[in-house]
Amino acid sequence: MFRKRLFESAETLIFDPVASNRNATRAALHALGFNKIELAASLEALDAFLKMNHPDLLLAELAGSEAALCDVVQSIRQGRLGANPFLVVIVTTWRRDGDLVAKVVNSGADDVVVRPFSTSQLGERIRAQIERRKPFVVTQEYSGPDRRRDSSRPGAECFEVPNTLRLRALDGLTDDQAEHKIREDLARGTEVVNAQRLRLDAVQLRAQWRLLEQREAGSRDFLAILSRLEAITKDMKLRAASRGDSVLGACDSIVASIQTALNARKSASDGSDFSPPLQLLRQSVLSLAQMFAPDEEFAAASPQRLAASRAQRPAA
């Protein structure tokens, strides 16, 4: 059961750099019963608002900021921007370009609405997100609504996510009760996503380690892989902050081992022994892999290959 006025307590943000578009969208939302509407006229204002607030619905205009807006949407989905990675995101646009629409959808937006639209059309699309929202999927490169035509086919597991817009509309809940349930559901949903991401990151760490084994110590490729390992590990540390000292310790060990290897290369005049930091790096990678992806196969590193790095000269 939903309230007669579905949207009166929902918090909505409109991002649109064009004042006439913003006003038209706001008028349509008011006609639908939305009372709490905020406006952002620039990407900077959008970013600042999402860092300080967690709206239930974002209506974002694509014009003039296609690539940047897609980055914003995926940052929301990845949990890097704002407190609600499950925010309902509807993108508006004047363009009917199929490739552009596909790009927006692949960024994690829930829907794309082509202008000009009527109030009733916008209301139908918003109600669809309340009543028939797609479950989410998390992969190494994407978090957002599952776009597979057959969600039962092999691949990443999809799951239902908190829908604060729907929770606001539920009959029988006071605003305070709805807010309490939203906080609880967001915490649980974020934990599910973080667990998925940690597993994927652990798999990726192992994949990068395998690549590192195959590179000459100190070469450009070797250093590039070290940088990727460091970036993945820092992301894991942020997601695993509540999971205990063993996880944080393994992450810190990886970062420290990488820095030791980089410092050794900088200070070496006729080659460097990379074996000690690489041994520690391997142990920490394996430790995180065992914690978060124990069922994934991992080919053990060759001690001979690590020992051989002593004789290898760093790239100039």
C-alpha cells in the first residue's frame, strides 16, 4: 500500500545547467506532489549537495556534461559520492541518440527520459522506479541496475537494493519511522555491496600479482602494475574499515611493500633486490584473497622467479 500522495515526503534534487529546464522540471514535480525539491545548476553544486545530503531521487540533465555526468552517476553507485549508492537516478535529455542513451544506462542510471515530457509521463517513470525497479548487480567495472535480458544466465549475482523513494511512499509509516528504516536498509545494502566489491577486488589483486610475476622487476610495466595494486588496495581498505585489524593490516602491508620496492628502485645504482618486498607483497595478497575470495583458484608464485629479481636491472 502506498500513500495517496506518494511523493510529499520524498527529497528530490534537480541538476540542470539551464534555468528554463530546471523550472519546467520543478513545476512538473510540484504538480506530482513533490514538496522537498532542491536545485543544482552546476556539476560542482551537484557534487557538494550529494556530499552533504542523501536525496531519494535525482533528476539530472545530460546536456553539455555527458561524460562528466556519467562519471558522477557511477561514482554514486560505487559509493564514492554521497551516502546512498542506491539513489534513484533519472537522466533527462533532448537527444534521441541511441549510443548516448546506452552510455548513460551503462553508467548506472535507472532511467532516461527524453524531453519534452509531460507531467504524467514523468510521473509514470518515477512510479516505475517505486513499483518495478530493477535489482542491482556489482562487477569489477560497474555497479547499478541489472541490464541483462536474462538475469538468470551465468554472471554476477543480482540483488534487491534499498529504495528510499519507495520507503517514503509506504503507507502506515510516519516520517520518523521511514527515516529510521531508511538508515537501517542503507547500512545493510551498503554492506552487501561492499562485500561484493571486496571479493572482486581480492580477485583483481591476484590477477595483478600474476601479471607482476611475469614482468621484469623495475620495468615500466612492473611499476604500472604496482600502481594498480596500490589503488585497488586503498579502495579495499576504505570498504573494509569495519572488518577488523587483520584486513587493515594486510592492506597496509601491501602499500608498505610497494613503497619499499619503489624506494629501492629509486636508490639503486646498479640494480636492486626486489625479493624481500615482493615476498611480503605476495603474502598480503594471498591473505586478502583467502579472506574475501577463498574459492577462487590462485597459482602460487614461483620462488625462483622472485629470487631471480635480484639480478635484474631496473628500467632507466
